Amino acid sequence: MQPSMSNIIIYTTFYIIKYLFNALLFLICYNFYKVILWRYMSKQDRDPRKKFLELAERRVEKAATYLKLVGNLGNKSLYESSEDERKKMKKYLRVALNEMEANLDRKPKTERDGFKF
């Protein structure tokens, strides 16, 4: 007795769904494992220099791209803005830039031994 076409479709669909569910479960567990591993890894095991380089490159490139996009708003053939609006944008960006420079230049906090006379 040969299986009917509807049975073949049902079995095939079942195995496809089972495969997709297992793949999804694997991805969820794997990502959860990575998060837990990173969170509970001792600070000595982490490489702060590597993390700094990874984040710095990505963030500086993004910042430069977005600054270029903000600068494109100065194209008078495409956008209309007042002098006052442009001054406000420049002032806001200067303040943000100064805050970023202050954060980069700050010295690490020193450990306190507590209050003593």
C-alpha cells in the first residue's frame, strides 16, 4: 500500500517544522549561553584593550557618517532652513563633542580607603 500524497505532505511539513523549531531552540540557547558566559566571566578573562578597539572603530565610523549626513542638511537646493536653526544645530553638536572629549580625557577614579583622621 502506497502512502497518499496528503500523508507525504503532512509528514514533510512535520519534519520541516521540527527542524526549524530545533534550529530556533539552538540559536536561543547558544545566544543565552554567550550572554551568561560573558556576564559571569571574571574581569581578568576579558580583554579590555580588544573590546576598546572593537567598539572605538565602530562608534567613531558611525559618528563620522552621521556628522556627514547632518552636514548634508546644508544643501540649500534640497532643504530649507533658517540661520537660527543651523546655529542651534551647531551649538548642540559642539556641546555633545565637548562632553565626549571630557569623557575621553577624564582620569580613572582612584580607590578610596575610607574616611580617616
